Amino acid sequence: YDPTTSASAREIICDLCQSWEFEGDTTLSVKLRPTIHWQETNPGLGRDLAAADVAFSINRLSDPQMANSHLVNTVAQARSIGDDTVEIVLTLPDAEIFDKLADARAAIVAPETVNLNGDLTQGPTIGTGPWVLESFERNGMSFRANERYYIPELPLLNGINVSIIEDEQTRTTALRTGQLDLIQPDLSDLIAATERFDELRWTRSHDPAAGIEVAFNTTRNYVTNQFFREAVLYTWDPNALINDLHNGQSFISAGLPLYNPEWLLPAPEIDALFNDRTKVLSLLDGVNLPTGIMINIRVGQFGDEYIATALSLADAINQLGAVASVEAVSTRIFGEEIWNQGDYDIYVGAPPPLTSATSALFAIHHSGGPWNTTGYSTAELDSLIELQAVEIDPIARGELMLEIQREIFRGAHIFRPAASVSHWLWWSHLRNVAPTTYRSDSTWLSRLWLADRVRGG
């Protein structure tokens, strides 16, 4: 089932930057565009953005009491040099500093708005972006176009109304009856709607870090045996499960949050690691598996698809002559006993909440990682993780990421048999729909336009 278009983020763009350069490995100098203005809303008052605003925002975010301080955990200090230059001093080289600063949670704020109430929990919401917040209520929000946005022709629409509708069927009904132009539907609703209405279009966006995770504890039971783990993978067919449970709208990944799809290991290379009975026989040739191997699969109750995945995996293990049992546990127990304590032979569940590739690699895959509950590590993998963390060149870093994923799969210990795919559905009169939601990016909305109601037309 193929979409009208396919959308993925491929690069990070700095709206506020005219230019930037590294002075050595740990000092980033950013020159701001001269055409950036705070929105015409009190207390923003439409004044020009100043370097002091950017330095204030980064230093404020670095306070350990701030919920998203991890985004700037390598920043020692940000300081303004004149009105148009910001100098960001790092504690160590950080290949992801642009990635982190591009995160929507690292928004630049005006000091006046923070000082008004002491924080931003009660507003006001004032920015420099393409949209000005008009209203925010429990069931939705509305925005009007920022007439002073630094790109004069954007946004293309006069405004956007966002409705918060939790029930997926109600959401789809609102689209079908013309109350909404664009939604994120459930896949079954999407299929039913597109089969009925020729005027509907759809796309999908991939998140290799989210979805269903499988992990093998390489320190327990017969799961310590590398040949056994590989044999399980060669016996199992996650792609068949993807077709049955997700209508083919998912994919296998190493589970790293990578914004550039060119950094993802190609699907044929990953598929070659699964569902190959010839390789099973080759692996086990001359290896006498002990009789009565007992493997316990603990599965978190995150949804029916998690239970189905655990049962399918158990069937593959049983085909090898072992005896696999499936134990469903609550999400609370899953967090406490599996994520935190590593109490499992094999688990099926949701991945930990990590949004950065470097943080995921050091936390889960490095030998010193606090969440490395699989117990698997190699000197080669540690070295690759450390190298990518300081590699600023995107081409070289992409090559390191590809090799890291190969090394992860060589360990046959942790992966996503069904990574997440988000779907978008809209009427054909809405044009230029290309969602790129990595790190909550929403700038793509500024390029939407209506075929019969183009702004200014």
C-alpha cells in the first residue's frame, strides 16, 4: 500500500543563522540574520532579535532544573558578541550540537516574556517564526500568519486552526465531512477513506527509534550463546509480522534516532539477517544444543501488537527445539524490572525515551551505558560510538552510523522488528504536504497552500 508522496528530514536548517563556524573543536560562532524580528505582540513589541536573546535562551535551558536541559548538556556557556553574533562554548566536541539546537524544545525566547511571570507556563507565547498564536484551548489552537517573517513569501496560508481530537475514528470522520483538511489517521481508517474518496492523498513519515523493541539479555540463560541468538533471527520473519499486523507499513531498524534516512542501514542488508533457514542449518552444524533450553520472553502490555510480536518470536525459538514462554507484564513492571533492572531473558516492549543518537548509543550500546541491560558490548562498537560523537562532517558521521548499525546487528541482541510509521491524510485541494516532524519540527506547515485560496492571491 503505497503513499502519494514520502516525507523525511534530510538536513538541519538554521532559521536564525546567516552563517556559523567552529573556532577549534569546542567554540561555535553564529552570526544571526539581520532580518529576524520578534512578533508584534506585547511584550515582544516587534523589536529585532538580538544575540543576547539567543544567549539568554541557551543559558536558561542549560539550568539542570529545566526539563530539557539535556539538549544543551555539552554547552558550558553562550555569550553575545555585539547584537548579531553568539558564541557557544562547549565542554567537549559535540557532533549533535546543531541537531539539539534545532529541537523544538530548545526554542529561543525573549527575556521579557520570561521575566513577565517568572517562567513561560502562563505565557505569553511570542516567537520569530512563521505563525503567531491567536488562541490556545483544551480542544485546539489557532494561528495567523506572521507578516514580518524573515522569508517574505511565507507562510503561504493566512492562518491555521489545529483541532485536538484524541479519538481516531472521530478525527477521520471530521476529515471526511470536510471539517478538517489534514489529519493523522489510524492506518485502517486511512485505507477505508482512500478507497472511498479519490480526492484524498496520503503520505507517511518514518521514525526508526520508535515502535516495538526486542532485546536479548546476553548474560542470562542460553541467550549468552551468540550462535543461538543469530539462529533465532534467521528462524524468525519480522517482515511477515509487519504485513500481518501493520499492513506492511513498518520496517526493521537498529533503533537509532537518525534524522537523515541516508544514514539508515538499507533494508536488503537488514532483511538478510532474518528468515533464512539455510543459514540456521549452517550456524547449528556441529553445535549440539542442550535439550530443554527454557527461554522466558517478558512482554510489556503496550498494545496487542506487542503481545503478537512476542508470540511470533516464541514460535521461532520453539522451532529451534528450545521452549519459549511468554509472560505479559504491566507497563509499570516493564519500566521497573526490565528497563531499570535488566530482569529478562528476552523482552518485547517500548524503547526508552531517548531522542538523540549519541545519547542512545552511550546509554544503551556502550559498555559503560547505564541502560545497557543486554550486557553486549565490543571494543569496536565502543570506539565507533566515541568517534561519531565528535565527528562534525555529516558524510563521515553518516558512514560511522552505518557501521555502528552493522555492529549492533552483528551482536544479534537488540533491534526494532517494527519501527514506527506515522500517516497523514488530506484532501487534494491542500498542496505541498511534506511532513518532517523530526524533533517536533513544524516549519513544513508554512509551505502549505490551498489550490483555490493561496495567500495573497
